[in-house]
Amino acid sequence: MSAGTTGRAGVIPAAGGHSRTPPTIAVPQRRDRRPWAAAALILLLVLAAAGPLAAEARDGGAGGFALDLQLESLLRDGLDARGLSTRVGWSAGGVSVEVRADRIALPEPVGVVTAVRAVCDDLRLGQETVRCDAARIWGDAGDLQLQGAPVRLHWGRRSGVIEVAGDWPGWFGAHGDFRVRLDPERGPQLRTALADLDLAALAASPRIPVELPVQIAQGRADLALDWQPDGHSQARLQVQELAFSDAFGLRAGEDLDARLAVSGDAGGWEIEAALTAGVVFADPWLLDFDDAAVELLADGLRVDGAGGRWRARTLQLAMGTAASLQGEALAFAPEEGLDGAFTADIEALGAVYETLLSPLLVGTALGELDTAGRLRAEFALQGSEPRQARVEWSELVAEDRRGRFGIAGAVGALDWSAQRPGDPGWIGLQRAHLYGLPFEAFAARVRMLPLGVELLEPTEVPILDGGLRVGALRLEQTDNGPDLRFQGGIRAINLEPLTAVLGWPRFSGRIAGVIPRVRLEQGDLNVDGRLLMQVFDGEVVLRDVYIHDLFGYAPELGLSTQIERLDLELVTRAFDFGRIQGRLSGHVDDLVMVDWTPVHMNLELMTPREAPGRRRISQRAVENITELGGGLQAAASSIFLRVFENFSYRRLGFRCELRGQVCTASGVADRPDGGFVLVQGGGLPQIQVIGYNRRVDWPELIDRLANIQAGDGPVMQ
């Protein structure tokens, strides 16, 4: 028996003899040995005792001599071997060894191995080393089996170094070779080169120490590994045609090609990883790596103990040529967050928006954009919170696919800090539009605040031949949402080009006004003050303007309007309605438009009683009013309508209480028969337009008005 064992062993000649009850041997831990040596000790136990046994052996002649050693059990750190037996044979051809075990329990992930057998027919014994270049091993571990797998064994008797090498036994469909070196001083070392590793079979193995969040459907890999715990180690993994998914379909991949290279030591690691082909869906993102490979490079990576803490000198992440991210002096801890300095370069904003941003912005005002441009951002994080940043952009374009807004040729540079107002910056653009309203080129000096932005000097945004004057602007995020403070006004804008751009009937006039304050609260825009429109030789004053959910799918506009002395001849000429002379005043109270369609208002448009001047209405205007009302009728002789082109009238007017899609109508006077007068005649021949249907379908009324403007109107016979 070798030193370091306890109990007794029976030496049984091959020719016969009496055996003794096999003892249990407990092998204590030596100070210069590591726990991993226990597994190798099973195969080489007899080699450790070969010297003393050989000295006691007798010459067996031509038939040789055999020595059997039987042990009931062997116990050592993490190792439990039962039913051990060893046979050593000497003959003219050399020394042979066979070791058997009924059951060996090894640490996970190996577990229990049964029917263990190791045979060496060419054992070579030396003063310094014991080796076997043609050993074979059998064993059954359930899902993994060895059937006479060839291996090479080497043991340094003084150093205690054990080396095992051989061909990969075909597990998980792979082929290749391996070499394991167990060094008591330096720890375990492993080299292997495997090809065609079946990833689906590997992932299904119960020996995987972690539970994968997805199921591997297919995929193959090549692996080259050189692991040295106290020296430089490296590994390369190449994956082809990987496919996976989870149980709910929220994460899936198809036809993925990837590579991973790791090299370094305890002082730091270099990592290179890339996804070069295939498609991945990770809710809400769909990433196509055929169009743009994703590459990751990390240098000086160190994992500081357990708990997910790590540090890295540099990190680079690239999305093809579209975008890249560089980080320096990085540190991460789950309880503390991420620290580091970063630089992001976006060369193709459109590709980044479609791939990364659009899925996150679905359902918001920015969720449906066509974008382009370049952007560069430098920022620092502390505890995963931004502390400072500088952003520059150029050639930026963003167009809403629903046509609600857009910008083009945007440029700018902004500086931001979490502790103080940033340095002065600027923004500018070539053109923009908001719901069809065009804005021309302008530039403005601004400054970022820790939670907002402010305008540093008055600026004018050109709109056609006028403009929007911005005297003061401050937007800041609060606990209750964005807080917008605005002061300015509208420099006179001629309505003729404005109405042409907006697709309205062309008419002349101007719009101007002072806006003392604009408030943006929880997505609602409220405008204090009044806007004055000088139009059709009269005035229209807008007040109590608000917009709820401005960029949502169904924005709500509310306002009230006062209308003073519009020239009806100019109005009817602009809308090609037929000629009406006179003046028109009135109001629109509590107008509410949802998605720019009226759903509520109290409308009144009347000829002022006190207004002097000529009041005439053409035959065509009478016919169009009659057609517009549907249930209306013109109370006049058809002979008069055929003979006379124009008629005098005393008053005309229309009232509407709109609720939903129903307008409750009335006119300038009510009749005993339940009707109401829209046009009240005066002079000869006298004409009156009378309505009897007080409940009018509003969408139908708008359609009739559109038809009248599109055609020549009805012809009365």
C-alpha cells in the first residue's frame, strides 16, 4: 500500500489462495493535493502502489504473475467509489493494469458512473513517471457512455501531475480531441478542439448547469478551448444555423450564425462576439442580422467575485455601419448600476429608428416616422443614471407617415448636465410643418436645463409671408408632466397663400395676434389670449383655444370664436357659392373637434339688424341654400326664379346646436307651421327660404356643401 492510505488490502496470487474481506479505504486530503485529483486517483490507484508491490512480487516464469487488489470502497473529497478491484499483470511482454468499479459518484455535472473499467496493456514504469499510451475506458453515466474509448495517461510520481488525452468520444454529435492536465500546484488545465457540436442535443442534456430561457431547436458549433487557471487562456466558438424559441413566442431566432472569442487571464479578458446572419425576435424587437451584423468588443474585462459585478477598460458595440457605441472605464454592480463614459455615433438614423426605436414608440406621436440623418452623443452614467451629455446632429429628417408633422434639414448641438444648466447651444432647420402649416428655415439659441430647455433670445419662425414670434420659451419636466411656458405672437400672415397651402378655398385677409401664455399640461395644450383674423373685410377672434392629446390618434381641439361684420360678397366669392351682398356676424361657442371633426358647438351666423348697406342674393345662391338644406324649400314663384337673377332680402341667418353628428337647426325667425326662416325676403319680387327639418345630419350637410363647391350647383326648372 502507498503512503496516505488506511486499512488493509489482500494480495492474491493468480494461481489461487484464500481471500480476505475487502476493507474500506478512506484516503485523507494531503496538503499538496487539490480536490480534483480524487477522480484521477480511481484509475491510477494501483500505479501509486506499483513500486512496493513489484518489490514483493515473485517471478512467475513464462506464464507471468498477476496481483489482484480488491477494495470495498474509496472515500475522498467529492468522490465515492464502490466495488473497486484492480489487477496488475507482469509478463515477458510488459506490465498490464485493469481497474474496475461497480459505481463511482463524482461531483456534478458528471454524477454517478456505473460499470467502470479501465485497461492499460502497455504500462510503463519509471522513477519519475508512469504512463500508458494505449489505455481504454468503459463506463455508463446514463446519457453519456464510454465503450472502450482510447486515451493516453501520464502521471508524474513526484510532481503529482496527471495528464489524460484522447479523441472526443462522440458525445453530442461532435468529433475532435481533448487533453486534460491535473496539476496540484497550478490547477486543472484543459485543451480541446471540437467540430459539429449538436447544440440542440447539448441544450437538452440534464448536465447543463443552468436552465436555458429558450429551447434550442437546431444548430451546430465548433469549439476550440485552451484553459489554464493561472495563465493565459483562450476559447473560440463558431455557431451555425442556430434556431431557438421560448414557450410563448416572445423570444425566437432562426438561421443564426455567430462567433465568440475569449482570451486573457485573471488580470483581464478580451471578448469578441458577433451575430453575422439570421433573424432574432425579442419582443418588441425584430432584428435581421443579414442586413447588419452586430459586433461586440470588450477589453480588460474582470469579473469581481460573485453577484454579477464586473469591470472593463473599453467596450465597443457596432450595428453594421449604421451605428456604434464606445464605452470607457466601465463598472457594473447589480445593487449600484452602471458607471462609465460613452460615445454613440449614428450614421444612418433611419436604420436605427426602424430597428430599435420604432418598436418602443408604437402608439406614441413618434411611432410612425420616416427618418434620416446623423447624430453623435457623448454621455456619462453613474449608477445607470445620466450625469452629463453633449449631442450634435446634422441632416436630420423626420416625417410623420400620417402627415401630422415633419422636419427637414435639422442641425444643432446641445450640452446637458444633471446638476446645472448646460452651456449655450443652438438648433436650426430648413423647413417643417405641423398639420399642413408650413414653417421656413430658422435658427435659435437655446440652453438645456437639468429637466428641460429654455430659449436664450427672442426668435421668429417664418410662416409664409409672416411668422411666429417667440419672445420666451421654457419647457420643463415636473412631477405632473411637462410644463411649457410660452410668450409670443403671430406676425401678420396673409390668408390667401395660407389657405392655398392648407387646401382650403382661397380667400384674402390676414391673421395676427398676441399669445401671452401657452401651457402644456399632461399632454393638453392651452392657449391664453386671443388671436385676431382680419378676413373678408371683417374680424374673427379666436379664444379659449386648447388641444388635448396633440399628437395622439384622436386629438381634440376646443375653441370659441367671435365673428364681426364679414363681407358676404367676399365670402361667397371665395367659396363659389353664388353671390350674396351684405354683412354677417355671429359666434361659435364651445367648439369641440375630435380628430379634426366637429362633435359639439353652438353656432350662430346672422345678418346684423343694424347693419346698413345693400342686401341682395343671387338665384344661384338661393338654389344652393335650398340644396344645402335638403329639407328646405324656396318660397317663390318658379317664374320669378327663371326671370330674375337677384333678389332683395331683409335678413338671413343660421343657428346650429351640434351634439355628436346631429345639428338642431333654426334661422332668423320661426313660423307658426313649425318651420324656420333662413332667408327672409324684402321688396319685390320677394323670396324666402324655409326649413322644416330641425334635426340635420351634420356629415351629410358637409357632403352637400362639398358637392356644391365641386360643381355648378342645381338648376331649378
